[in-house]
Amino acid sequence: MISFKKNDVIIVTGASSGLGQSTAIQLNELGATVIAIARNKERLNETKLKCKYPDNFHIEVKDLTEKIEELPVYIKELKNKYGKFTGLAYCAGVANIAPLQAIDLTKAKEIFDINYFAPLFMVKGFCDRRNNIGKGASIVVISSISGVKSDKGHGVYGGSKAAIAASMKSFAREVSETQGIRINCVSPSDVKTPLTAHKIEQENSKYPFGCGEATDVSNMIVFLLSYEAKWINTQNYIIDCGYM
Ligand SMILES: NC(=O)c1ccc[n+]([C@@H]2O[C@H](COP(=O)([O-])OP(=O)(O)OC[C@H]3O[C@@H](n4cnc5c(N)ncnc54)[C@H](OP(=O)(O)O)[C@@H]3O)[C@@H](O)[C@H]2O)c1
């Protein structure tokens, strides 16, 4: 049975909505102390209200695309405030679907900032050995099915997701040897969250059990963060109800 201790301090980005919110609530319910990061304070507070142990839920309002290179310093500041980290669930992200001729560099860079560069520098900060507990620490980054099976219009979004999954595999090999930290990705397909609200009804029939719920993904994230997953490393789990 998965459980966490109060001194398991776990960062969850994207905790104001969707998959990050579900992950944060579940981790809190299972006993972890959650550091919940997003830009929207009101929605972070709504997440907190849904938590079983609100005293173990701490809100940090932050735009992760501002000063990306300084994210390791930000992680250090959070460590000084809350203690060394046991886990990081990187669930923040955007999906911008556009055909080839509609792609412009500014928009493409914005997508890569939140889906690729921000998680890269958050992981860099987390893996500074002064900021994590060492052996037993675990990182999960949300990639996407679009990073594996890129559909029409998913060129830039899928590119950002493929890139982050590839980088995480490399970092996982490095930091598991040097520090005992595990890193895995999850790659969902269509899951009902505010991100997909505009298209979810039309996607429902693609799947034998309909589109996914946020908990279908957060169950996996929470497991991968837990001690029960201690022999699982460098993987990228597709969660698509067998659609691919
Ligand atoms: N839902 C799906 O079907 C699906 C499928 C595959 C992959 N994914 C991936 O899963 C991740 C989460 O998706 P979701 O469905 O949960 O989306 P969502 O409901 O829109 O949530 C996105 C989260 O990211 C945060 N965020 C966005 N930009 C940010 C920034 N600059 N700084 C800090 N936080 C930021 C948002 O918080 P604020 O707005 O409060 O900042 C929000 O909490 C994304 O990477 C998405 O690509 C989702």
C-alpha cells in the first residue's frame, strides 16, 4: 500500500489544475507534504480546499517560464524553506496545436519554455545533492502521447514532449548512479482536464473505456514517486487505454 510520511516533501508543478491538481491532492491524502506551484493563486487555493491535510499543503505562486536559468536557485530557496525534497512531479505545461504553416518561432519557443526548458532546469535544481534526500528521491515528468505518436498539428507540442522524455532518460541514467534518484515520465493521451475541455467529447469514442480521468494519470505518477516503485527508473509510460 502506497503511503508517504510528512517529511516526504514533494514539489508538484501545475497544481492549480488538471493532472497536477489531481497528483497534489492524492499525494497529500497519502501523507506527503506538498509544495504546490502554479501562477494562479486562487486556483491553487481551490486545490488546497480539496486536500485532506491542508496544513501539509503549501502554495508557491510562480511563473516557471520567467528566468528559467534561475530555477535551480528557486529550488534551493524552496529547500531552505521546506527542507530537502523527496520528490518532484512536473505537471505544468501547455498544448498548442497548429499546422505547419501556422507555426511561428515566438509561439514555438513559448511552448518549449514551459514543456521543455522549465522542467529541465527544475530537475537540474532538484538533482543538486544539497536539495534532495538522495537515495529514495524520485522525479516524474509528464510528457505526452504526442511525443511518441505525433498527430497532425502536434509538430511543436509533440517535439517539446519527445525532447523532455529523451532528456529525462539521459538524466535518469546519470543521477540514479551518482545519487540514487529515479526519474520517469508518463505520456498520457486524451484525459479530461481544462486543457482538453474543447475536444474531449469528440475524442471519447476513440477509447474502449472513453477518455481518461485525471486520476488515471495521477495514480501512476503517485506510484512512480513512491518507495514501491524503487526498481523503476528511466521509463516513459504511455497511458492511453491501448489506443496507440
Ligand atoms: N490532459 C491531457 O489529455 C494531457 C495529455 C497528454 C499530456 N498532457 C500534459 O500534461 C500536463 C498537464 O496538463 P493538464 O491537462 O493538467 O493541463 P491544465 O489543466 O491546463 O493544467 C496546466 C497546469 O500548468 C500550469 N502552468 C501553465 N503554464 C505555467 C507557467 N508558465 N508557470 C507555472 N505553471 C504553469 C497551470 O497553472 P497556472 O495557469 O495556474 O499557472 C496548470 O496548473 C501538460 O504538460 C500537458 O501537455 C495532458
